[in-house]
Amino acid sequence: MLLLSVGLSASERIGDHFWPTPNNAFVKGRTLAHFVQPTESGKLNSALWGCVRNNGTRFHEGIDLKATQKDSHGEPTDSVFAFDKGIVRYVNLEPRRSSYGRYIVIEHLHWSPGMVTLYAHLSAVPNAIRSGVEVAGGQPIATMGRSASYTIPRSRAHLHFEIGLWLGGEFQRWYDEQRFDDLNDHGEFNGMNIIGMDVWAILQALKRGEVANVVEYLAAEPAAVSVNHWDPQIPDLLQVNPDLMTNYVIPENHEGWRIDFSASGLPLRFEALASKTRSSSRTTIQVVNERVASSHSCLGLISGGGTPALGAKLNGILQRLFVD
């Protein structure tokens, strides 16, 4: 592993972490207009995480932070800073191959294996920032921009920032099974292989001092849906992070899993289940927190009226976790 010894920036602290742009308006308690970049609609909440796009019908995985420094051509020059120390796992330098444009994925092993941050729409990434390099929290890692597989106007240049969970190394096998029209140009670190946490809620909790770091936030994350899924294989995610399993050992007559999911579909906990508890259905919802589960309704974690059933989003996540 390489250790990059570039000097730290003067980025602002937010709890144990670092604000990812030079604009400290959020940390100082200023309003959304001072630090987020809305879509063409102009609605400020369209820059936030959740069901905020297309009149609440389309989900946004991160938060969009506006540019505040521009050159004579109107292009952004703001530095982008690492949210915390970690290891660079992927850098995409071919902007037209992703809706993220140029983007960086950093894994934060000291949080938990598989926990990552993602920085997108970058205009430039230094040669020293490459896979396997260790970076420090608050270190400059890129320059903000507007790169993407589509056109982002200069006036809406921004950093798209995510905090999420990488689902593991079997992504290509899952991707091939989906029979998508496009090739996977990004290997295991395709954005489809990362489930985003509620980054806006995390940032607010950090600023208010309710939690000191992402780990504390995740520990308190409530389950929206709990399912029993009868498949004895070890999910790809548990190969990455065995600590997500609540059992000390897998029972000898193991046939499935009870999995708790957050409102965004983030797998929070896995419990190995024995055959004696098996039901006739392959997957059943055991517990639904209606208030939490419906807080991001456009995701479609659950469907149905009186008797909740798996929605398309949750069914897709299960297919990814248990690749046939």
C-alpha cells in the first residue's frame, strides 16, 4: 500500500470528519442556498439526498455541493477534500463512461470494511491519487467540476458527494445476469454496487453534535424492513464485512438469513437462521416500521396495502446480495 504524503488542507472539521469542499457555509450554520447546487428546477432540496427529484418520484443518492471559486472561463477551481482517512479503491478518469463523470471511491476501513465515500463530477484528479493510495482526512484529492456522460452547465458545476456501503466483489456476475445493454466500465466500483446512506441526515447529525462520526450514526440507524430470506449461501457483503452478522457462528442446519434494512435499503444486520424456523416462502417480510419505510417512498422498498410485500428496490438488493 502506498501512503501519500501531501500536506493537509485547511478544510473544516465536522465531527471527526472533514467537510469535502472549501465552502464552510454548512459548518457555520448558513442556509441551503449558500452551499448546495440545485438541479435546473432551482428547488434547493433537489440537491439533497432522497426522493427529491422529478417532484419526489426520483431518488438522489448523494448531496450536490456548489462551486464557489471559478477561473476566468467560469470553470470551478474549488478543491475537493477527503471526508476522512482511507484507501483509494477506484478512480474513473473517463468522464463520458459514467453519469458520475470523473469520480473517486475511498474505503474507510477504520469505520467498517466496505464503508466508502464517493466524489463525482470532478474536473481533475492528481496523478498521485490512484487505487491503493492511502489518503488523510481533509487532504485535497481532486478539483471540483462538471464532468459527466451528459452536459452539466458551468452555472451548475458541483461536487456530488456520497457515503455508502460497497456490496462486494461478485458485482460483475450479478451485472451479467441483468443483461444490461451497456458494458460495465468500472468493475467492482460501479456506482450500482454501492448503496448510499442518508448523507444529508449524517451531515446534519454531525453538525448538531448528536454523533461524532459515521460509525456512531450507523449504529443508531433504525431498521425499516426486516426480512427472512431462505438461501444458505454467504452473501457477498458478509465476505467483505463479517461483523455485520449478529451470530457468533453459523448454525449447522443453516438455511437462510434474517436481514434488517434501513429506509434507503442499506443492509444493517444479518442473522443466520436454522432450518427449523423456515417458512414456505423464499422471502418474507417479518417486521416493517411503516413510518421509517415510507419516509423515502419513491425507492419502493415495500409494496402492497394491508399486507406489505417486497418492493422492486428491496428485491433487487436481495438479488445482488445473493448472486446465483
